[in-house]
Amino acid sequence: MEQMFNVGKIVNTHGLMGEVRVISQTDFADERFAPGNELFLFAKGSKKPEKLIIKTHRKHKNFDLLTFEGIIGINNVERMRDGMLKVPESQLGELEENEYYFHEIVGCEVYTEEGELLGEISEILTPGANDVWVVQMKGQKDKLVPYIADVVKSVNIKDKKITISVMEGLFD
């Protein structure tokens, strides 16, 4: 079976009509959750993924709200809670230069321009204008690195190595 990639986690139901509340784990939520797209639900306790076709998508607060074709009513989506929504590798499109999928960045080691290892990217936050990479530091609390040209100097996906410029105030 082809490798599958997380695009969201179903954290709850929303309303009575069968909508689910999803925490997105993809840079491209509007494209990924577009009506007609196919996702695979990996439900807790289930051995086999369930293929779902998105019927509707809308944003509400920090969540993506989805309904699926042929699934109506809260009672039919309650079982999906805590399930992971995934897509197969074949659904990952080509990206522009200097664009990366989350799974390519998470796990990369982060170095200063002087070659000092700072830590490893543990997750990516998407608060607004630009992504923020969470660096799990060795023996310190996590640090936040904005994905902007002034800070991120090089990204080598093959070697899982990122070089950043530690500007004054970045880690204060």
C-alpha cells in the first residue's frame, strides 16, 4: 500500500447534521478539503481505512468543518471522533520552489549559520502570514522559528538539515 500522509484530525462533531470539526495538519486546507476530494479516515480501533468524499467544507474559528457524501446526522459521524484524515502519496502535488510539505520539514535538524546544532523541528504552526516552525531544543524549552527568508537560510530535505540565521531577539 502506498504511504499515507496526515492532513487533519477529527476532534469533534459540530451540530446535528453530520459535520465534523477538524484540526488541519496541511498547508493547503482549502485545496485539500475541497468538495469532491477523497480522504481516508483512520478511525480509532479500526483496522482498515474508510474512503470518504468531501461534500462541504467551511472554516469556523480555528477549525475546518467538513461533511462527507452519504453520511448525514450526528449519530453517523460520532464514531469518527479522534480519527486521522489522510491522503495517499499520489495525491501530493508538485510544489513551487521553497515550498515544502509538513512531513518534509518535521524531523529536520536545525543548525545556525555557524554550524551549531540547535535542535529538531517537532511541529509546524500556521498562525497567519507565515508558518512557524517549532524547534525542540536540547535541554531547553522549544523555540519558534518563523519561516521567512531573513531567518531560514537553507533547507535540505534530502539530508533533513535546515540552516537559520539567529537574529537578535529571535529566541528571547
